[in-house]
Amino acid sequence: MPPVLELRAAQKSFTMHLQGGLRLPVVAGVDFSVAAGQCVVLAGPSGAGKSSILKMIFGNYRCDGGQILVHQGEAVTDVASAEPRQILALRRRLMGYVSQFLRAVPRVPALDVVAGALAIERGAREEARRGAAELLTRLHIPQRLWDVPPITFSGGEQQRVNIARGFLPERPLLLLDEPTASLDAENRATVIELIAEKKRHGTAIVAIAHDEDVRDAIADCVVDVTRFAKAA
Amino acid sequence: MNPTPDETPLLEAQGLTKWYGRQLGCRDIGFALYEGEVLAIVGESGSGKTTLLQLLSGQLDPDAGSVRYRTRDGVLRDLAAMSEAERRFLFRTDWGYVHQDPTLGLRMAVSAGGNVGERLMAVGWRHYGRIRGAAAEWLDRVEIAQDRIDDPPRTYSGGMRQRLQIARNLVTQPRLVFMDEPTGGLDASVQARLLDLLRGLVEELALAAVIVTHDLAVARLLSHRIMVMKDGEVIESGLTDQVLDDPHAPYTQLLVSSILPA
């Protein structure tokens, strides 16, 4: 079985033209792979480039070099060199991403934020909303908030809406940026449970988790990104 | 192997160049737009955005380069090789054009229902009841109250006029919509409502669209891909979130870093 995700010598730096062309190296020589049903946790101090690596995999940050291969059966897409529309297709079918903060859109109620991507697929709206309701319930978002746009929610509530949105669609690859950072113990336990369920369904996961308990509970493998930062 | 329709672009521009005398409008612009894709063209005033939009929609003739559009028979056709009548036909059926100023896209003295119904009549609808029914349905979709259907848009607010213009454009189920600063000149709350509406409609109808805007938040919300223009040239392009979160060109970095957080 080929891995779902494979990074080979991926590298990234920023060139800040407004600061006189200052070059900020981020990571280099990033090598690791993730198999179906496996959870790889990226570890390292703040600023070591963990979130940047997730963003590179999702195609949100561009790579300067190397490969980021996403496998689906016989097909392989290299995110590092893919056309925008290939990356969009990957995001629609293969990759899910839970960002650190919810980017809420004005006027869209929480339930629809969660149902989001799935509801667009024709005829699937009601099913998507049912799935969204179930996840919001498990994550303890009270029903009276479902019809409210999450812009006014607390940080923890927004994060749970964001988690529900990322976990609802079944995608072979899931990227999680600090999914439990501002959650209480009960909700943290729910997220650990949700991750375990995804793994049983064969989802490959790359996660950032500072909390040691969470890391121990979800990680099959820990990749220390400090060495990638040093190489940059 | 023949490419499936999905792999053939809907709209394709190559080497598009336009001069106004010695003043450059835009130079050597090329891209391909596929079905269901939304492309934002961003840049400051005078960067050539609107010139490009007019070239793409066949309202201006380029000095060099070409625009090709895949008509419903699956053939990619050069706009310049089409007759004026054929282009007008495209505008009535396959295309929409949303102006920044709704008075340019609406007939101000004709009722709202008439504004929407007129597009249907242009594509051959004749049954009055059905035309009125479709117009009423579209007014509802753009959140205009049914009891305003017989009022002319000159009695409407700016936000309502813009929503009416959108209904008028979408009622014939176009495949491609051009929008020139669709939220320009509207209050923030009116803008949010319009953006939300546009976002929903674009997704639901799987519309392809080219949106000119100077507002990066509008581009982020509505578009999949983005082209950044400066002095008539495209200086950076790519996935919208990629270009906005990891801008490479000095000018794009300046644009992105110039936004005041609300």
C-alpha cells in the first residue's frame, strides 16, 4: 500500500520585499509520509514551522522546492507543482483542513458553516445538515446557537464549529492545526474520540498538538520539525 | 483521446493587449477559465482591470491577442471571428454582465418584474404568466419583497438595485458572468448581504465568473483563483488563498499588508 501523503525534501522560505528583500527561511528537507489510518503529529517549539508545513500540504503556502505527493489509488498529485485547479480538486475530494482559527463569513449560520462544502453537492443538503447537527451536538454546541452566525461565538465555540466543519466530509487526508488548543477537558476528549473514529475509517491525519495528553492519545508517529527548521 | 468538456476551458485569453493611443490599457494577458471557476482580477484603479474585463466580454477589441469562448455546441470560438449578432446573442443567453453602477445594467423606469422578464423574453419566452412567475421567483432569491415587483428600480435603494441587476443577469441561467466591482459603493452591511447572496448563487448554480474588484476581502470570499494587475500587466496569479496568504511579488505583498484590520 502506498502512503496517502508523502513529503520529499519539501522546502519553504519567505522573501519580504517590504523589508528590503529580507529572506526568512522556514523549513527545508521536509521528509515524512503518512499511511491510511495513521496519525502523524508534528512536534517542535512555536515558530519551528509546524503550521507552515500543514499549509504547504494544503496548498495554501507555495513550496520553493521538493515534492508533496498526495496519492489516490494509482493517481498521484504533487501539490508543490500542481495547477490551482488540481489543488482545488484535491481539496474538494481528498484533503480536509482544520485551521487554527475559524474564518467566519458574515450572515452564514453555524449549522450551514459546518454543512458547508458538503451541502453544495446537489441533493445532499439535508443529509449534510443532519451530519452537521450530529457533530455540533457531540461537540456541545447548544442547538439555540445553530442558526446564529459564529462571528459572535467565543473562541472555544468557534474552534468547535471549525472542527465540526473539517470532520464532516469523509476525506482520505485530514490536516489538523491545534484542534484542541482552546477546548475544555470534555470537548478535548470528544475531539480525541473523533480522531480515533477517522483513523478507524482509514483517514490519514497530520496534526499539530501541543498538549501532551492529546498527542499521546492520537499519535502513531511524532515528527520533530526542529531539524527541518535548522536545515532551512 | 478527446478531452472531456471539463478539461476544455470555457473561456481562454491569449496575449491580450490594448493601447489607448500611447497609454497602455493592458499587455499580454493570458489565462484559461473552466466551468464553475471564479476568477478575481485585483489591483488598484488604473491597473487595467476594467479594460481586461471589457476585452474578455467582447465589448472592446484587442490590439493583439485573442479571446476564445466554448459555446454550447462544445466548440472553442474566437470572439473576434464572431459576428456582432452572434456576440449579442451570447450576451443575451450564455453571459451575464453585472455593472458597478446598477443604472447601467437596469432599465430604471421599467418595473422590477419587467427588468427580469425582459431577459427571458429575449431568449424566446412568450407566456406572460410564466415570465411573471419566474421574475417573482428570482426577486425572492435576491431577497426583494414580492410587493415591490411592479415598482421601477429608480424607487429602490442602492443595495436593492444591485440585487435586482443580479437577478436580471442570472434569470436566463448564463454559464459565465462578468462582474465589475459588484459591491463597490455600497455600505458595509449592504455589501455583506450582497456578497453572501452572490457566494451562494455562484456555488449553487456552479457559475463561472470573472470578477473585477479592488477589495481583497471580496476576492477571498468569492473567488477560487486570483490575478493581480499593476500598470496593465498581471504580476502574480494563483489560488486565491495562496496569493493572499503567501504573496510573492513586492506589489502583492504591499497590497496584502495595506489592509486595515476591522
